[in-house]
Amino acid sequence: MASLKPLDIYKLLPKKNCKECGDPTCLTFAMKLAGGKAQPDQCPYLDENAKAILGASTRPPIQKVKIGVGERSFTLGEEMVQYRHEKTFIHEPGIMTAIPDTMPGDRIKEITTDVRDYVLTRIGTDLRLNGIAIRCESGSPGEFSRAVEAVESVADLPEVLMSTDPVCMEAGLGVSGNYRPLIHAATHENYQEMCRLAKKFSCPLAIRADTLDSLADLSSKCATEGVSNLLLDLTSPSLHEVLNRTTAVRQHAVTRQTPALGYPVFLDCAQPGLEDAFLVTGVAKFGSVLVCNPLSQPVRKALLVLRQNIYTDPQKPIQITPGLYRIGSPGKDAPVLLSVNFSLTFFTLQGYLEASRVPSLMLVVDTEGLSVLTAVASGKLQEAMVKEAIAKFDLGNAVSHRKLIIPGYAAPLSGRIEDATGWKVLVGPRDAADIAEFLLQEWKP
């Protein structure tokens, strides 16, 4: 079933305008339902038929699946849209570093430790790789379980166990099954045994078939076996084919045209000569689990930044927690610079202040993630807010002077801020790149 439009939903409502749902009219409620901002059971007068229709239409068309346990576990699915500008993408793909079970144990531990400890901090967020995929290349249950044990001896990371042999898979699950690894992969030939293992160990299961029709048939068979936490393996040696298949599956899912394809997507990106291209395609075009060989530093940084950019809500600015931030080791005579909690503004100013080597304080106020220019134009940045922040963060005791440097774009507020706070206001440059020169020439405590 395709997602219903607001007027389609409105036709199913009782049209009482009773306001018991919290909205003034049924039409307003219908618009919220269509946008995913309300639930059908908020209306006390819906009949059962309307509840069934609206429930099917408003719940996420892509199954929610969790991989791993504990702090590093991650969730996939629950996506609602084809394009991120329509709403947002919900759960970013997990990037899993692959190792073969034929690799020496010390090398397995070295790679696993690197994945465990690697962190890239960008705009206030720690970006990490997600886990380890163990390939059963030996065909030996003993070797496979040995490799899994080597991974688990150094890290509690989410895992993908990769083998089509149920005997090898059970050996690996005997070591890691309590940690909910992803089982890869079930086919038409082995799905009953793989489903048995998935149920026994409560693990998600990736399924693989040659065509989308065959994949839909296999997912239905696995559901019949009692396994609903599925991923669809859409791997192909052809990048063109992968792009076509991932796009088609997302279309089938979000339009609810083929519910049997409403699952997250698995891609084995370790394709000779094309791995980087497969990874970028997987991040940008609907991949949920991406398996790859160990990545170089430049590639992993670029990939993590790309993933962060695409899985950041385009309708919600990234925000910094308001507060008083210290740059260097500022003393009582350090300059104080007013800033807003739009992350790009904060980190840009912070970077230039660090480069200036002038110990400083940044007073960050809550403009709901808006930039300085936008906050001033919309009235989000006001003198009362600055006064409140000075008191809340005890700025008066942090410095011995009463001078506040405000951004150049906030110059129209300078007089009102002085009147409200009693602090002398200095209007700084519009461009943060000029802050070092401004402090050198203008700052005198």
C-alpha cells in the first residue's frame, strides 16, 4: 500500500473536530498523520477498518533490525522515504570491516583493535566504524570459530558471520550467538537450516537470491519459518546493477508495493578495483550494512564524513549545547566572544580562535541551531537571551572585565545588549577568519 496523502487520510477520519486528539480540526490531524507526526490511536473515534488502513500506511515500510548488543550495537531500517529531503533518513549504515578466517589470529586481533579504537570527531560528534565481518573462506567449522574467538577476545563489536554452510555457521554462532551477530546468508537451498539457527540464537538473517522476485519469494519463506528480522543482500559485481537494485528495492518498500522487500539492504562492497565506489554508492543509495576490506585512513575519514552528511536531518541544524567554552587557558582578562549554537558557526570560530593562540572564552547562546545572520533576522538572537546566558553560566565570575565581543552580523543588537546586560559591547568582524587580527588590534581588557 502506498503512503496516503492528507486528504486520503481525512476521508477516513470521523470529522467530528472534537479536539480530543490535541489538534483543532480533523484536517490538521490528517496532515500530521501524513507527515508521521501523529499516530492513528490518538483519535478515540476511529473505527477498526480505518485503524487498520492508517496503521499500515503510517508505520515505517522498512523493517527495524538491530545488530549486536551493548554500547556499540546499531539499528537499521525504519526508513520512510525515497529521498532525504522529503523527510530524513533515520538509521545510518553500519560499516563492517571484513577479515577471512584463514588470517593469523594476531592479525585478526590487530584489525579488530583498530576498528574498536578508531574515532573521528567532527562537528562535535564521534564517528566510528561499526564492527567486524568474519568470512568463512576455510570451509572449516573449527577455523571459523577460531577466527570468531580471536575477534571477541579483544572487542565487543557487532559482527557479521559470513558462510552459506549451516555447519560452519553453527560453529561460529556457538562462540558469538549471544551477541546477536548478523547471519549471512540464507539462500533458497539452505534457508530452512539458516532460519533454524536465526531462531535458536535470536539473530538477524541476511538472505540472497538472483532476482528481486526470487528475493521477495525467499523473504516470504523465511517469514513463514518464523524469521522476520531480515536483510536483503543486493550485492552484484556490477556497480550499475547494485545502484538499480537498491533503488528499486527502496521504491518497492516505501510505496508498500512489495512488502516482502521491506527490509534493510546488505552490500558486500569488497569488489576488486571498485570497493570505494561501492561504499560510496551504498552510503548514498540505501545500503544498511556495508562490508569492506580494512580501509586506509583517507578513505575511512571520507566515508565517515559522507555518511554523517547524508544521515544528518536536512531540516534540523546540528546544534551545540549552549554554555561557556574555554579556548586555551583563559585568565580573568581573557576576551569573551558571543556565539550561537549552530555547529558550523561554533567550530569555525573555535578553529580561528585556536589558530590565533589568544586564550579566550566563547559564550554560546541557544538560537535553535540558527546561524548568526539568520538568528538576528528571525529574532531568535535577542538581548534578553544574552543577559540570561551571562547569569546562567556565571560569566561575571569568569572574567574581571565587563566587555563582550559580538559577531559583526549582530551589530544591530549592540545597543540593546549593552542596555540589558550592563556590559560594554564590541562589534567584532563579520568573517571569523579576521578574528585574530581584530583581537590583536582591538582587545584591551
